[in-house]
Amino acid sequence: MIIHPLVAPILAEVVSANPGEPEFHQAAEEVLQTLVPILEKERKYLKEKIPQRMLVPERTIEFRVVWQTDNGEVQVNRGYRVQMNSAIGPYKGGLRFHPNVNRGVLKFLAFEQVFKNALSGLPLGGGKGGSDFDPKGKSDAEIMRFCQAFMLELERHLDHRRDIPAGDIGVGAREIGYMFGMYKKIRNEFTGVLTGKGLGWGGSLLRPEATGYGLVYFAADMLHTKGDSLKGKTCLVSGSGNVSQFAIEKLLELAAKVITFSDSDGFIYDKDGITYEKLAYLKWLKNEKRGRVSEYAEKYPSAEYHPVARNARQNLLWAIPADCAFPCATQNEILENDAMALVQNGVRLLAEGANMPTNNAAIEILQKNGVMYAPGKAANAGGVATSGLEMTQNYSGEYWTREQVDQKLQAIMRHIHDTCLAVANEFGAPGNYVIGANIGGFRRVADAMIAQGMI
Ligand code: NDP
Ligand code: 2IT
């Protein structure tokens, strides 16, 4: 990809100042390229060095986490919190526990989060954190000890008006519970410092469902612009965690047919389609048993299990013919060959549940071939938006019904969708959700930064 000369020096500086952080470079490149039209039109942003400022975190915290396994072995992990941008609200974004977590991964996630949170229309700044801790195969007691040790340090950097983490890969209701308990014990106060809490202790109805549901609402709105709907559409979903499970659930509700899901070892192709009963099994398998998706094929012999080929440049899940694709696992799961396979099979729409699952070359292939493409920072914003709704409920002491939260979630997803299209139109790129999301998110944060002076 040729980098536009207006932003090439900015990207070059990001690359040289952040060595060994390819995911952060990738996210910076994707955003900078699409900001060119607004940077050309409104010179104040470059004069004030807003893109450059947005690419340096306000603060990055890195710390040691020491804990003990059940058999007494001492373990050392790295913990992080990237407090990226607080121009429009307190830092907000998830915590990820996965062995491939490092500074660069969290900087890319925090950078994306700033735009996503701005698009939501809520007063939320952006941050992200986590650890290279691997939750796989750990006992419940080990998870608890790790979460407590992690929060023992992170606590001093958090506050319900300063920085409010939530879940992400490897961090679900169980981990949020253990971290919340430790935070409350240290502070001796009960505040909504984390979102994704349990329903009986400050959580919001629909927060677990929100990312997956919001993703599907967004995709439905995209198809609606073409007079089409999800009804009867064959869909590919990847991942099998929180986002995937509720994306599948909402797709079933809207009468779509879902034929795939996956984990990091392989994928399931169920040509008969996933039913509510099969989805209930998948939820039990992943959330209670903490098993692998391969076990689904043992239970439902109509389904095929395909192990992933290590270091493959193609993920064969994306080569299965379908109408719509919903990557919901992790970054860079759709590369050039996958995008070409999707195009060849006539996929109409790709909406990202995961953060940055499609690399920049693959995005270009999809867009050039007329696939409707929605970036994660727009399409998966339903999770953080509902975290925002959880915060409002915590501040006010109110509890909203499922219907009330769902209505607000749908309204927020529609607002993001319509903002993307309106901004894309304004900048001469009708239907381009990437330009719409990036410029729409950028403008809100950039204007706040300018108003607040040189900080
Ligand atoms: P979960 O931990 O619940 O599930 C993650 C899923 O992705 C699992 O199926 C996991 O498989 C798979 N996966 C993880 N890492 C890899 C990898 N390196 N290669 C292949 N598969 C992998 O996480 P979530 O569902 O919460 O998150 C999924 C994505 O959605 C992430 O990109 C996250 O950032 C994004 N997201 C999450 C939001 C939320 O509210 N939770 C909000 C917005 C975006 P395995 O079991 O093998 O690890
Ligand atoms: O990527 C994301 O938006 C999340 N993991 C959710 C963040 C949040 O604060 O709810």
C-alpha cells in the first residue's frame, strides 16, 4: 500500500519510535491513510499535531504480577494498562489475558478504542490493558490468585471517574468478579470501577450479549441500505467466545443460517446450520466445561472439525461459501488469501466483531471488490457502549430493564451506522464505513483536544 505523503512522515515516526510493535504500526497506518481528506480540508489538525499526539499514549503502565500455582510454583507475568486518550471522558476499555499480549498489541487496541468510544457518542475516553497470563488449563483458584495479584497493582491507577476497565479475550464474568472483589477490598468502597459485573452486584442486563448483538444490529442496518436483510443469509462466524456466542444467537433470531465457529486450534463447519440447541451446547462447552470446539463435532456428527494448519497464510474457514462473514476471534485472522476467497465466493458483507481481524491489504481487496465492509471500531462498539450504560446506571443508582438497555443499544448502533455513512458522504466516499468511522471518531476527539489546549 502506498502511504499518502501527507501522513507518511507521521507513520514513519510511529514506526521508528515504537520498534517491534507491528500491530500498532498496522492500526496507525489504517487510520492515518483514511484521515487524509479531513487533514487536507482542515489544516488546524496538522498544525496542532493532533494525529501525532493521538499516537502517543497519555500514559502506559507496565508492572510485575507474581502469583503461585496450585502446586506452589512461583509464576511471573507482565501486566499493562495503556491510558491512551481522555479528551472526551475517562479511560475506558477492556483487559485481555492472552500469552500474545504485549505493549504493542495493547497500544493498537487502545488506539482503536479511542475512535470506537468516540463514535458511540458517549463520554468515554480510550484505554486497554491486560497481561501475558495464559488462562488456559488454569484452575479456578489459580485464576483467582492471578486476578487478585493483577488488581493489587492496577488498583492505584483506576477509579470510577478515571479509568474503568472491562473484559476482552480471556477476561469474562469470572475474572471481572475476582478483580472487582480485590479492588473493593483495597479501597473499602463499592463503585462501578469495572464493567461487565454480575447482575446482583452492579452489572447491567445485556452487557454480556451487547457486543455480539450490536454487531448483528449493525450488519442488519448495512444490508437495509441495499433493501436487503439477514433473513435466510448463510453466515460465517469465527471464534467461540463471548462475542461469537451472542453474534450467533442474534443471527439465529433474525433467521440467518450460521455454519461456522472456531477456536485457536481449529474450526467447525456445520453445513446443517447451528440451532438454538446446538448453541446452548456450545455455550456450555466454552463457558462451563472450558473445552475445545472439536468436541462439538463429536456430539454432532453432521459437523466437520478442521484443525488449523500452523503458520498457514490462509484460514480455510473463510473459504466456505456464504453470504456474510463475522470475524469474532482476534486480530489478523483475515489476510489477503482469505479476502480473495471471500470475494470469489461472492460474500456480500463482512462486519468485524473482533478488533482488527482483517489486515490492511485484505481490507483493500474487500473494498475494491464491492464487499460491504464494517471495521470493528464501528461494528463491535455495542460492548463498550453498554459498558457506558452500566456506568450510567451505577452513577445514578438506577437499574434498567432488558428492554430499556436493548432499545438504547439499538439506538447507539444505528447512530454509529448513520454517522459512518454521513461522514463518508461528506468526504466524498459514499458507502465507505472505514472513512466514516475513522474521520467521525477522529473529529470528535480532535476537536476536544484542541479545545483543551496543548496537553
Ligand atoms: P473470548 O476470550 O470470550 O473468546 C475469544 C475467542 O477467540 C475464543 O474462541 C478463542 O479461542 C479465539 N481466539 C483467541 N485468540 C486467538 C488466536 N490467537 N487465534 C485464533 N483464535 C483465537 O473473547 P471475546 O469474545 O470477548 O473477544 C473476541 C474478540 O472481540 C477480540 O478481538 C476482542 O478484542 C473483541 N471485542 C470484545 C468485546 C467484548 O465486549 N468482549 C467488545 C469488542 C470487541 P481459544 O478458546 O482457543 O482461545
Ligand atoms: O474492545 C472492546 O471494545 C472491549 N473489549 C469492551 C470494552 C469495554 O470497556 O466494555
